[in-house]
Amino acid sequence: MTFHETKLKGVFIIKPEKQEDERGFVVRTFGQNEFLAHGLNATIVQSDSSYIKSKGTFKGMHFQAPPFEEDKIVSCHRGAILDYIVDLRVESLTFKEWIKIELSSENGYSVYIPKSFAHGFYTLRDHTQVFYQMTQYHYPEHAWGFRFDDPAFDINLPAETKKATDATPDVSQIVLDYSADKKISVNKQDVTMAQLENRLRTIFEQRKDKTMFIIGAGSLRYREIVDVIDAAKGAGVEKVGIVTEGMRKEAGAAPKSD
């Protein structure tokens, strides 16, 4: 294996070194010593496989929020994808920048994605299968994401993007914003985090459905979103969804994402 760091510090493309003969080839796809030698987390605790039926499907963008952030290794065992990675590290010089990498069963490339990055992929062929190796277990309540067409990131996708999946329940909306003077506003009224938690507690005490959607999250920075989620959890909210301006477009104007 050879490791090639990208412009997003900590993100590596991993290229295989094949041992071939007339019968075929053998290739190493993971080696703890090699990963540790490049300063990468090599403690894999979970592996998943994702099968996509149709070419032109997008899944993402996804990340697991603190305190259960994860490093992951992504590869394509069947078909081909464009793999998209977005830097969510507020302190990073490449904050909100993104890259794309083609992974396929032919090139055998993998990509190492550290904590605090969002990930998604676009299928280039029908019947594509993507393989994940993670350094953290899956915690559904901490699984967050945003749409691929969120204007906060300006991700450039192929024009023929046509399919994806998403479910946005019809629940009451709480509109949040983060202003230049570092104030959170709820439905246009500035509040502190403590006031936000108290306000949410009052709302959700009387509500059977403990689901909340943050509308306008594109104006919130990553760490502020985490703070808002913590306040919601403290108020008894069981599920928090993030809806950005990109997600509010008419369904016919752009495909949905999962």
C-alpha cells in the first residue's frame, strides 16, 4: 500500500500494490502497522457495506457528531463512485472545502477520512457496492449530515445526478440563526444557550413527538450546531434533524439525499 495525503490535511488516498501472476492477483487492503506509521487510527471496530442499485445516485453528506466522532476507511468493491469529503474542522485552513476521489473495483483505491469530516458518494455505475471500516461504533442519535447541494459548501456534482433518498418528517420547525455578533436566535429572537434549553423544554414538555428540526443550519458553524444539539438533548428532545437552505429547495429542483 502507498499513502498519499490530499489537500485536506489528514485525508489520505491509499493505493494498492498488486502481486500478480497468470491466475490473478492478491493485494493487501489494510495493515495496522502501515496505518500507524502514517499517524492514522488503525483501531477498526465496525465494518459496513452499502449497495446502490442505480447509477447517478448520491448518498450523503454524513458525519457522526461528538462525542462519538469516527475515522473511516472507504473503498469500492463493486462498480465505481466519486467519493466526496468535506472539511468540517472550524480551526482548519481548509474549513468547508471539499475534494472528490474516484474509487472503483478496478483501481482498488481506498480513502482514509478522519474525524470532523463529512462524507458522501455518487455512483458512476449500476449495482455499486461500497465498503466502510470505522474506528467508532454507530450511534444513530449522533448521526448527522447535510445535503450535497447545501450552498454553504458549493459542492460540484455531475449534472446528471438524479436519485437519492431522504425522509423529512412533517414536524414543527424551530428556526435558528447564528449572527455575526455570536448570538443564537430562535424564530428571530436572540437567546443564550441556557435560554434556548429552557425554551425548548417548555415546548417539548407538552409534545408527544420529541423530534426537532433546525431550520437554517447553513448559517451555523459546526461547533455551534453541536452546542444547539446539546441544548436540545438537555431539554428532553429525542431526535434533532438539521435542515439547511439547500434542503428546503423544491423536491423537483434537486434530488434528495440520504
